[in-house]
Amino acid sequence: MIEVSYSPGDLEEKWYAKWLENNLFKGKISPDKIPYTIVIPPPNVTGILHMGHILNNTIQDVLVRRARQKNKSALWIPGTDHAGISLQIKVEKELAREGKTCRDIGREAFLERAKDWREKQGGIILEQLKKLGVSCDWSAIKYTQDPDYSRAVLSTFVKLYEQGYIYRGSRFVNWCPVSMTALSDEEVIMRQQDSFLYYVKYEIVERSGEFLSVATTRPETIMGDVAIAVHPSDGRYKDLKGLHCWRPIGREQIPIIGDEAVLKDFGTGALKVTPAHDVVDFEIGQRHGLKTITVIDQNGKLNALAGPEFEGLDRFEARQKAVEYLREKGLLFKEETHINNVGFSERADVPIEPVLSEQWFLKYPRLEEAKLVVQENFIHFRPERWAKTYMHWLENIKDWCISRQLWWGHRIPVWYRKGAERRDSKNWHVSVDGPGDPENWERDEDVLDTWFSSAIWPLATLGWPDGKAMEKMGFDYFYPTADLVTGPDIIFFWVARMIMSGLNLLGDENTALTPGEIRKRIPFQNVYFTGIIRDNFGRKMSKSLGNSPDPLDLIEKYGADGVRIGLLSMAPSGQDILFSEDRVAQGKKLCTKLWNSFRFRQQNGMEGDRGSIEAIVRAMDVQFLEADDIAILGKLLNLIDEFEHAMGDYEFNRAVHLLHAFFWNDYCDWYIEISKARVNGTVLAIHDLLLRQLLLLFHPFIPFVTEELWHGHGYGTKFIGEELLESSDQLRTYLSKVYLGKAPALIEEVESIRELVVAARTMKAQFGLSSTRDVKFYFKADATAKAIIERHLRDIKYLLSTKFFDETEEILKLSTGVVALGSLYIDVAKNFNIAAETKRLKNEIDRLSRFIEINEKKLHNEDFLVHAPAEIIEGARSLLEENIVKKKELQAVFLRLSTL
RNA sequence: GGGCGGGUAGCUCAGUUGGUUAGAGCAACUGGUUUACACCCAGUAGGUCGCAGGUUCGAGUCCUGUCUCGCCCACCA
């Protein structure tokens, strides 16, 4: 038995605890079952739960629960990510509030604080996810800095180093002057900036008083200029080649050179060459053997080489100062507004500085194979179009700067011989455990990019590379994982890198990648990219905008089930999602409605055995079966087929919509209502069958309420999550005595009765008659239709609240409704408004006339008759006939009206 | 500059390989407590499918162009 009212809060907490107690989510190695594995995209330990997590994890939970229903052995591995820069920044901010910096307290103390922080706060997000009902195997939980995981990360580094993919080099990198670390290209966000283009006068040494105009957006780097470059073929500057000009700040002679990299049509066609602070300039410098003058340090401040007036200034203050200086000296031709693209540091949100520095780089392994596995659908992207994005990235890929000048993270497993030249690899020791004589070595100070450790998530969560751990976790059984559910925003950061890691790190390096071998190595078979959740104004939901509702508040208000199904119903596959709380409210309404439909069943007595499908079918007495019963069962079978199809295509919103429509419109609004006119054991058994299957179908989406109802109605003693879902074929077998072969015809029959009832109700409503008022109805129909109507007479009368629904030979009443089965008449003398009714009829007749005209033309068109398939022509023909009859009927009434 | 996605009812979106009279939810309006549910029931109204061409017997659906919004990629200082 179930309670009168649905209150999600209590029952959700109750069932989640029971599920955990009974180890329902434990991944088991069962050789007789097909494995189904998902690894969670590990949330940042610094993150707070947002709507994106809710969507993402609901989808994963639906997939995992469905897998269990299909008798697969499911394993969903949860975990968290140590969030390198993000946590480092958090701790630094905490220190700043205490008036300290990380350098004040030193590396060891800093790491202690970071660990404290993560221990206190890092688990919160997973605890919050539990409220959503996620069926993760919590015994398999993993954190990217667990000792075994860290070893896996370092092993990966060592292996890639040994394979020759990792190297150390001095290159231009994206430098974040706030975090004081190098970043990968992916961590740089290009933004359009309104800025100024300054045209600066460079006096020509050999021609005193003559100036060259050079356009720049960065006057603060003038002190680092080592040349002025023009395009060799630029006629304007032909005669200046070989001459020199005066650097306007830090006055010195610099050469005028020709270089193809210069664009003639930008600015004045003359480029100031500042090799230390621009990649193109650096390359020009290399080509011409120019020196490099660094005037901006790694903290974003100008140094002594910039001159005493600029030393110590921040780069943006320096820009202002340089402009003022030039203006005072009359060395500015002009300043114009200019929109340029500036790279920003993703985390610190400041412009990055291109800086030449010594870093560790990774040349991506298995690039070609990584393209192939997606192109050839070894890994299936959904929606498929993301494959293009993926390919484009791989085709234009550059080596990955993996070292970070941070403390929080996996420290690079490289040691340098003390006092020896670090650049010489002879003085390196690269291993997971370090050198045997540590006193002679010093370890690299830097840590690895967080994404470097994320790249092996599907491997290391399953114990890789430790043989024993792999066996314990069932690596051979559970790998590769089945579905990865994530956002397209991390397709480069994470998805692509996982694919390359799997292909490169598993198996023997020299084994050919046959299709079989590829299938063993890929980390997942499907990648489902969710949409990004946006607010009502189309803005991305974010903390800073404060436009994201707190998921926990929503769960409090609507229940986890309501939030889950509401969110899925608004999540079209692959499209961004406009969040609306309204939809979540509808999710709860659905749960409430489900609850109440069970109460209807409950009110009619709960005797008998409902513990299995067999028992329920046994309670059906064939002689009491009516058209409606067979029709609704037939519809259930159709629903299951369509539902399975939608789920197979990962179209969750369509699947939810199908369930919703069947449950609400077909089951509640129709079948429950007509059942009220004839409650008997057979009808109740049909209700039980429908309710039971609905619970199973709904369960992955709304696990809590379905669990409660399952037990409340005694459909089984096991948890609903342990039950297998019957296919439509299996159900057809169970229901073999129910004449399901007749279902298609009966579904159509019931549809025609529904149409008739709707028309009759509309007639009542049009005359302002209460839907409960007992009005006399008359109908006119041919013999076949009459037989159908009479078969459903009891239901019709019940649904129309009328005692009188009878045949008539002639048109004797004044209002009419025409449906496929025939014509309906109603006596409405008292409420009759001739004008209104005439107008209604005229509109309807006009509409039909237009339709008839178009279709007659169509059916007289030779080309149509020749080309169109038979069923289309037949359909058009019968529809035309139907409408001609309708029109005639209406015209007859119309004529009658006009004689009054 | 290149690529991708969207523009269908007031709002949010469905609309399978072209094929019967373009659908749903919300909002609006009208009427309703009959054996679950007012978090409900019954009904009404509302759309030249961004625009212009083209292909076709037939186009929301395919092609071309165009406008518009959003996202991703890209070292014009």
C-alpha cells in the first residue's frame, strides 16, 4: 500500500540508503553477462554542483540503470579530479586573506594546506550527487591523487618519455603572469578586445628628420625592439633597406630589414620586431640573427632593461606610460581604435604573455590512429557532427606543453644531477621512483598539467598499469568502457587525449593495430555529448553570473526524480538547453500523477497475486476482454518498440516524451476513465500489467518513486533495479491469450471512438453546457460504424455523462458534429445562438471546401497518380471522400439553419 | 578569415528516408470537484515553418543564394 500523498524527500533518502546497504551498485565480474562500464567525468574538487553536473550524471545514471535492466553487469566508477591550477588559486587566495603568499610558507606547507582543503571540501560534490540518486559503485571511487593513481600518472610520463614522445625544450609558451605558469594552447581563450593601434615615429638614422611610421598595439615593448621589418617586395620602403632607425624609447640604433612574414596591408606595412615578446618576431629574429631583449618579466612587470622609468611597472601601466611618453615627445603619428584578439588565461582571466621558456612538451602519440578510430566509428560520437571538430583539432595539433610552474599536482618524475647542466639529458634521471642515490639529484620543480592525469582516467580507474590491481578491478572484463557522457567543451582537453592514451599505452607497442586490437585499446565505444545548459536569456549558466539555480534547492523543492525527468525532457540531443524551472516543476507533476494513478488502482482493492507477470496474466479472464483492453495493451507494445528505438539513438527527451504521452494521455485520460464504468478482475489485471511495465520503463529516469510504488503494490520482492525489463516480444508471449493480433484494428477502432467523444464534448462546450450535464445525443452512421458505436455505447455514455445516445434517421436537431464514424446531433434549442452557429458552420465548410478543391486537383493530376506510391494515393482518396461527406452534412444543417 | 549549429504557435521545443489537414508542453481563454490526481479534467484560440529562388506530381524536410543569432577554431603586429 502507498501513502495518500507523494512526498519525494523522505522516500528518496530512504531508498538511496537501502540501495547502498544492499550493494546494488557494486560492479561484479560476471562472465555470463555482458559488461557495461561508465567512468564519471571526474568533477573538480573545487567545483560546486551545477546544472551541467545534474544533466550529465542523470544521463549516465539512466544508461547504467538501463544496462542493469538488460541483464548487463554494470559498473559506474565515480571519482574526483585534483584540479591543479584551480585549487592552487583557491589556496593562494586563502593565504592572501591571511596576508601571506605561497612562497612565504614554502612548498611543503602549501601542499599540506591544499590537501586539507581537498579533504574538507573535495568530497562535497559527490555527496551532493548522491542526492540525485546516482548508482555509482562507491567502492570503486578514485581520486587523481590517490597513491596508485599518481603512480599511474608518473608511469605514463616515464613511458612516453622512453617512447620519445616527451621532450624538454625552450619554446614560446602561453604564460600566465598571475598564476606564474605556462599553459597549454587549450587553456587560452581568445577574446576580442577594444584597444588602440598606435602609429609610432621611428626616426631614420641616416636621414635625420625623416620618420618611419610603425603601427603597434604594444608600445610598452618598444624597449625590446631589435629591428624594424618590412616586406621585401614593398615598394614604399625599397630605399630604406640597409638603413637604421632610432628606437624611440631606450634610444638606440636598430636595423631596417626585409622579411616575408610582414603583412604589407596591415598598419603601415612596417613591423617593430620584438623577439622576446612575440612569436612571429622571434622567428624573424632567428632568421636575421638578431638578439632578444626581454623587457617584461614573468610576473608581468617591466624589468631593468626597460629603463629606470619603466622598471617595476605592470605591463598595462607601462603601456599608458609609454603612450604618454611618445605623445610628449611628439613621436606619435596617430592613435586609432582597433579590435584585436587577445589570448586570456582561462583560470586567472588575464591576458597571457608569450614567453620563451624551458618546458616539457608532449608530441601526441598515435595521432593517425586517433583520427581513424573516430572516422571509422570504432568510437561513435553522438551527435556525429562533433567528429568534425575532433578531426579538425587533430589535424592542426601542436605539441602540448605539459609542465606547470605550480606546486599542486603530480610532480614531474625527472631528477637532475646536482650542479650539472640541466639542459643536457645525460644529466637526467627519469623514473617513477627516482634515483637510488637521491642525495646527488634534485627533482624537477614543476608539476604536470591536470589534463595529463585526466587522460588516463578510464585506464587508471580500472587499476592500470598495476597487474594485480587490474585483476582486482576486472580490467579485462570492464575495459573498454561503453559510454562516455560529457560536454563538447572538453573534447580537446579530455576526450581526444583519452583516446590517444588508450591507443598508445595499452598492448604491445609493436603490435599492429588491427580492428580487433583497436577495439581492445579504445577507452570507450560511444561518446555522448550533452548540450550546455543556458538560462532564459540564452546565457551560459555560471557562478559569476549567478544565474544558475542551486541544484540542491531544486531537488528539495521538486524531488530528485522530478529534477531528473524534468531536465531530460528539456534536453534535446546535442542542442544547448535553455533551462526552465517550469519544466522541472512538470517533472514533479509527472511523478505526482504516477503516484495518483497507483492510488486509483489501489482503491479498487489489492487482493490477489501481482508478484510476477505470469500471476497478473493469470488474473485476466479472456471472456471479459473488450476492445479497449486489447487496444491499450497493443499500444503498450508499440510504445515499448518506439521507446527502445529512441533510447538506442540516445534520444532521451524523445524517450521521456513517449512514456509521458502514453502514461498521461492513453493510460490516465482514456483507459482509467473508461475503466471506471466497468471495474472487474480482468480490467484490474490489465491495470496491473500496464502499471508494472510503466514502472520498469520509467525506473531509470525516476528511480525513487518507481521503487516506492513497486513495493507498495507488490509487483516484486526484489528491488525494482534488480528486475529485468521485458521486451515487447516477451510481453507478447506472456499475453498470447489476449488476441494481440487484433490490436492494430482495435487501436484504430478506439481512436475513432475517441474522436467521436471529443466531437461530442466539443459540441457541449460550444454551447456552454457543463460537461457533466445530461444532454440528449443523436447519431447517424452506416451499419459498420453503428456496430462499433454500439460496442462502445456504455463508455460513450459514461464519458459524456449522458443517459441518451441514440440513432436517428434524419437531421432533426440543430447542432452537428461530423466524425469518421458518422454525424452527431444535439438538441440545444435553449442555448442556441443562430448567428454564432451559422458562422462556425460557414468557417468549417469553407475550410473543407479548400481542402476538397486542392485534393481533387491532386487526384486528377496524371503526374501525381503516376509517381506517388499507392498508399499515398489511396490515403488522399479516402480522406477526400470523408471530407466530402462531412461537408455535405454540414451544408445540410447550414441550409436548415438559414430557413429559421 | 575558416568551420559548426539554430531561426516552426506569445514562450520552449518535436517534426524520422520529401507524401494524408504541421504537433507537444507552458502561457492565454471557456467550462468543470462524476470511484486517483486542482501538481487535475474537458474544451477553445493561436503558425504565409527567417527571406528569395530552384529541383519535384508533391518541400518545414533536398539544392543555391541571403539575412540573423549562437558556438568553436585561427600568431595580421
